[in-house]
Amino acid sequence: MKKNFALLLVAGLVAGSALASEDLAKAKNCMTCHAFDKKIVGPSYKDVIAKRASEKGAEAALAAKIKNGSKNEWGAVPMPPNNVTEAEAATLAKWVLSHK
């Protein structure tokens, strides 16, 4: 019984973390330019995952791009720096890459 409760608790925390990260993505306007399955202004999260997920240090690299922006990686439209903390950028990067 305790084991089942512990599993449910962990599952709830993981689900809550994913939801919290989606809420953070919405709050930081990430979803204005990105969607999971289609390009809007920037690449879809699926495309980001396909390109980055197998790279060593992918979370840290993606977090840096989220915080500092990037140019000429996905075409002519640059991603501007975002008003996020280092922790928020890391949370967002982990959330995106968790959808492998």
C-alpha cells in the first residue's frame, strides 16, 4: 500500500512539473512562436527535440539559447533573448527535451 502511494505521489509530482513548465512556457510567451507539432515563427518543439535531444549537454545548450537568443540556426528569423532567469531557462529546456 505504501509503495503504491509513493508511486502515485511521484507520478503526480512529475505531471505537476510538466504542467508547471507548460504554464511557464505560456507565461514567458514561448508558445507565441513555438508549438509542439508545427512551425509558427520558430521551429516546432518536435523539430528542436529531433535536432538537439541526442547532443551531449543538450539541456544546457538549449537553456542558453532560450535565455540569450540565437541567429541563423533555423532560418533568417532570429530568436531574440528572452526575459527569463537561468533557472527558468533550464526548466524550459528540460521540459522541451522531456518530450522525446
